[in-house]
Amino acid sequence: MDKWSKSIMTKWLAIPSVFKRGFVTLFALIYLLIMLSKGLLVMLDVLHGDVLLSWPTIGASLILAFVIVMIVNKPKK
């Protein structure tokens, strides 16, 4: 690792875990909102819907975001 990425890592480790959890949760929620809005757009415009925005993709991304939130927010023993 070079000096730049090392300094970023030390700064990230210096942040309290509560803030890190909040940041990741916020990111996942924003991601969920984006995916849901894309899903609504596909529903409204079925004829021109992209393959990338199909319901299986949206469902998988919702599950992935939920799993990320659960992993990050799991209580430490």
C-alpha cells in the first residue's frame, strides 16, 4: 500500500464505529431508494424498460443492500 491509501485507512479506522455504521446504512438506504425508483420507472415504462432494470435485478440488489445493513449493524459480543 502506498502512503496515500495508508493515510485514508488510518483516517477511516479513527472514525468511531457508530459513524461508520450510520454511513454504510445511509449509503444502503440511498441505494435502495434509487433501485426502487428505477423499478417504478420500469413499471411505468414497460415497453422501453432496460434489461438491467428488470425485477430480478432490483430484487437481488434490495436483498444485497439489506444484507450489507445487517452485517454492518450486527451487535458486537
